Amino acid sequence: MDVYNLTTVTEFILLGLSDLPEVRYTLFVVFAVIYQVTLVGNGAILLAIGTEKKLHTPMYYFLANLSLLDIFCPSSTVPKMLKNLLTKKQSISFLGCALQLFLLVALLGTEVFLLTVMAYDRYVAICFPLRYTLIMTKWRCVQLMATTWAAGFLHSVLHTVFTFRLSFCKSNRVNQYYCDIPPVVALSCSSTYVAEMLALVLGGILGISTFLITGISYVYIISTILMIRSAEGKHKAFSTCASHLLVVCLFYSTVIINYVRPSSSHHSSTRDRLISMINGIITPMINPIIYSLRNTDVKVALRNLLCHKTCLQQV
């Protein structure tokens, strides 16, 4: 591989929002507010879980990790986007683009694995309630969390290495508001076969396997709930997994629409931007709302947290 070609492009131009200069200040305010709501909402979930002893269970440990991911994921793209909106400078360095892509793919990959682990946790809790504490021990939770984060970041290392070992000497204009695999690979002037096959095969295997595990878990969960005789028992069992099921549906629907499409469709920049914003900005803001509205324990913990803060201010 020609070393010169690798160093020809020293920065990339993010075109995602460059064609909307007349509304850039409005977009800045909107995305800044969404980002702040995301940080506050997920931060409140973390604080509630950390301070409420009743929530010190595997289910809420996993939820705390999801809130962390929902803070980190938009933080890898939104601050740069807000800066570009204010300065009209759409550039990002070659290293900055590589780092942004690595973090984004790592965090999204980790979230895929985490949602699968959360589905397994609900499967054990509902289908084997008497054995739950024996199966989901503290050590088992630590192992699952460590494996989830390690798998997500290892998965990202492979994609990042094979994406940025390509030659970039045609163009540096990324048709997105952040660095992602499809729009960056599309700029290469060398063969992209390996990078595309890696994304297709590795992403397909991991995506399909985690989707199947999650889906099969919920088939068993729903069938077990339907066998419960009392309506109160059914409602109580379903309420423990309803929030997670909503989050899973929202996450997979946006990811599938965003990535599982023919490569030619990535030239539809307006649709790409809308779907990417839903996946990377809106979803992390909605997740804590879903859990706080659907989960009674979380609502009580947040209410106690607010009441405690109000009492301290009045003293």
C-alpha cells in the first residue's frame, strides 16, 4: 500500500449539516437542549440507582451501564457537531475522525451486547424466579459487564483498523455529520472489499446472533407470562420487562434502518441524517424517559431523590 496515499488526506470535511446555514443557530439550540436533556436524564437514572439500595440488583446494574452508554454515545459526536454549527468549520482531523468512529462503533456495539444481556437477565428472572439469585450473582454480573464492554471495543478495533488502513486520495468530504464506517469507506481510492466484507460478515454475525438471543429470550418470557393465571401476576411480570422491550425495539429499528440497506442508498443524505440523528441523539434521550415512566421502582427512586434535594434546599 502506498504510504503517500495514506497521508494525502490529513482531515475530513463533515457535510452533514453544511447545507443548512440559514438555520444553524436554531439547530445549535435544538441539539444543545436535546444533549442537555440526555445528560440530565441518564445522570438522574445513575444517581437514583446509586443512592437507592432497593435498586442495587442485577437488573438495575445493567440499566446503569445502559445510561452510561447513552451518555457516552452522543458525547462522541454532538459536541463536535455543535462546534461546527457555531464556527461554520466542518473539518475534523484524520486522527479525530478515526477516534470518533472508534468510539461510536465501540459504544453502539457494547449497547447491542448489553441489551442482549439485559434480555437474558429478564429471561432468568421471569422463567426461573426461584433460581434467579443463584444464577445472577454479583460475580456473574461483573463477568457479563466486563465481557460486554470488552466485546464492543474489540469489535470496534477491527473495524477502525481496516477502515483507516485504506488509501484516501479522492475526496475528504464525509456525507454525514460524524465519521461512520459507510461514508468514510466510500471515500477510499483503494480496494474496499476487505473493509466492506468485515462490516458485512462480522456485523451480520454479531447483529443476527444478538438479535436472535434477545428475540428467543422474549418468546420464552412472553410464553411464561401468558401461563400465569392471575391478571395481577401477569401485569407484575410484564412490567419488569416492558421498558427493556420498548428500548430494544427502538434501538434495533433505528440501527436496522440505518445500516441494513444497500450501499447505494447511503447517497440519500437527508434521510441518512434524519435516521442517524434518531439513532445517535434522540434514542439516548428517550431511553431514560421510557425507564422513568414505565418502571415504578425507578419513579419512586427519582421522586425520593428530588424530595431529598428539595428538603436540603429548604434547610
